[in-house]
Amino acid sequence: MMEILVASAAFAAGDAIPAKYSCLGQDLSPPITWEKIPEGTRSIALICDDPDAPVGTWVHWVIFNIPPDKTGLPEAVPADPKLPDGSIQGINDFRRHGYGGPCPPPGKPHRYFFKVYALDTVLDLGPTATKQDVEKAIQGHILARGELMGTFQR
């Protein structure tokens, strides 16, 4: 499978995510960029989750049907269920649309994975979709994937 290069101007891979992108700051989504989207891509999906959460993996962001010509998402994506470019934001584990920043309990750092998928289809899902819905719908449709991991701790 081809690999997508995922990066952020806000933090380097493996580094701490700045507080402004967390519940301790402005809770803005960080800027995320990607490269090496293969030909034949019809849409892009992004899932951000924290596998270190005490209750199990915590989902921070679900966004899909991003147009294939986009090369990233800007800082502070609005929490609207449907964006002007046709992208759809599903429900995160805060039970709301859009991005919910890192908000771990005090203690060891948590890891936050921003996973990007290039798909050969447009997903037939609406804004009530969860991470599980998206993961099920993308099976057999992933042309390439990549991820960026950042950490955060209180």
C-alpha cells in the first residue's frame, strides 16, 4: 500500500501538540497537510484518536469526503457537520461534530494519531457517522494511508 506523508506546521512527528490545540487552550484543530495522494483517489478521510485514554481509544476527530485535490486542512476547521467543500465531519467521542482537542487526565503523555486515508470512493455516510462507521465503510477502498503522531500531557 502506498504511504501518504502527513505533517503539521504546529508540531513535528512525535513532538508535543501545543496547548492551543487542546482543551487547556483554544481547542482549535491543528493545521494538517498531506502529500503523495495517488491517482484515482475520489475522497480523503481523516481520523484522530488517542489509544492511551483510560477508557480505551478516544476519538477526537472524524472527517471524510474531503475532496481529493485538497492537500490538507487549515488550522481551526469549523465544527460544522458539513463544510463548504463537501467534507463531512462525523461524531467524535465528545459527542459532537468537528475536532475535540487533547484533554487527558494528569499524568503520562498520551499519543494522538492523525490518520489520513486516500479512498477510491466517496463515502455514503452522513454527519452522524462515527469512527467505527467510517472504518467499516473504507474497508476495501483504501488506496494509501499515512499518519502523524503528536503527544500531549497535563
